[in-house]
Amino acid sequence: MSTDLDPNAQSPLLVTTDWLAERIDNPDFVLIDAGEALAYRRVHLPGAVGVPHPYLKGKGSKLVMPPEEFEPLARRWGISNDTPVIIYDDNASLHAARVWWVFRYHGHKNVRVVDGGFNAWLDEGRPLTSRAPRPEAGTFTSNIDESQVCMLDELKTHAASGTGPQIWDTRSDGEWDGTEDRDNKRVGRVPGSIHLEWRHLMQGPPARRFRPLDEVRATLVEAGIDPDAPAITYCQSGIRGAFAPFVLALLGNETARNYDGSMGEWSNQDHTPLEL
């Protein structure tokens, strides 16, 4: 990281609202609001740029933006390959973690998340604005890191053989047990997967920060997830699935891969195995 680390953050991948408040008037980083576009237009942190949509999916695709779409977006935000990036959202860091993962997929790792994000900032009575900045264009060039993603055929092989990385299902209880179909053709879970809904790793309102990392680690272990082992993660559309690699990275494990197609792809195929 070319910008200074936050000594009070739980992880080098996080910054506190105190740290951000001290630097927000004269930043040496690009601050990104990863919330919904309408909410951004209403109010956001001073100097923050907004995303067109927090999922950052490709046009007409269920998968992450390709370089030809992400590069001009990142450049419009004022980002070059050496630019530090700080991300926040108003949804318990779920969307911020997704945008973090998209940056990593495109080869940019100098990225951190504001612990508590907009929720904590608002609760602390810090300044807000509706004014959108106009940063000088950056020169970002994508360098795809395929190690960040798992594709359908590979997960299908692991599920059929019962071997390979652990598989973490981050969905809700209803999605896991099949009582909530999310408009999929079929319901169920990837065979051999382990269930832990992402929400259990976060504190509640008003601040919506990450739980202490020793508690996060213990919660994963209790669910049957090895925090230090390779993992493939999934949900319905790869958003909660991207949150899981961020959590594991907070614990020092950067080997997790997000199955970006997730159940939106898997459950609507005719040849993919499901169990209940």
C-alpha cells in the first residue's frame, strides 16, 4: 500500500472511519462509494465517486465486467495501476467487498474497505455531501488474475469427485434448504458445500462493522470451514460469494476463489448436481 496503513484497523485490508476522516480532505487515494447509484446521488462521503451498479457485472452478462468495460470505468474514477483505492458501502460491507474482489480480479490489489462504511460514518455524525467529484482521468490497465475466480466446469468436477478445495455456501438458510428458490429452475446446494450465511460475520446496526476477527475465525471453524485452507465460494449471483474471499483475506488467507456465476448459473443448468 502506498498510502499509510491504519494502526487501529483489524486488518491491513481495512481502514477505520477515524483514519478516513483525518485524510478525506486531502486524500492520496480514490474513495469509492459502492452503494446503489440512486443512494449515491442523494448523499455520500465527500470526494467519493459512485459506481453504476455495485455488482459490476458485464453488460448482458451474469459474470464480472470484462476489461473493455472495467478499464474506462476505473479511469473515469481517476484510477491508475498505482492508485490506492478505498471502498465503502451502506450494506454492511457486502457491496464494498464485491468491488474489492472485482479490483483484485482485474489485477489491482492496493484496495481497502472502510470498516462500517456509510453506516458507521453516519452514526458518528461525520460530513456528507451530494456533490459528485470530477477527478482527472486515470490510466488503469486491467491484468486479469484468473486465480480469483472459479468457473462452472471446474466446480462441477470438484462436486462430482468430492475432492479439491472446500466449498463455502454464503446464502441464507432458505436458499440452502431449498425453501427459497430465487426464481431458479431448481433448488438445492452444490454437493459437499458447507453453509455459513455471510451476515453472521458482521456486527449489527448502527455501525455494521466486522465482528472481531478472532470471533470471525471461531465462527468459521464452528461451521466447519477451515479459515486457512483453499476455498471456492458461491451464493446466488457472486456478490455474497465475493464477500467470503474478502473475509478469508482478512484472516490472512488469499487463496479463495469466487464462483461468480453462482446459483443463478448453476441451478439453471440441466447437467449440474444439486443436493438437499
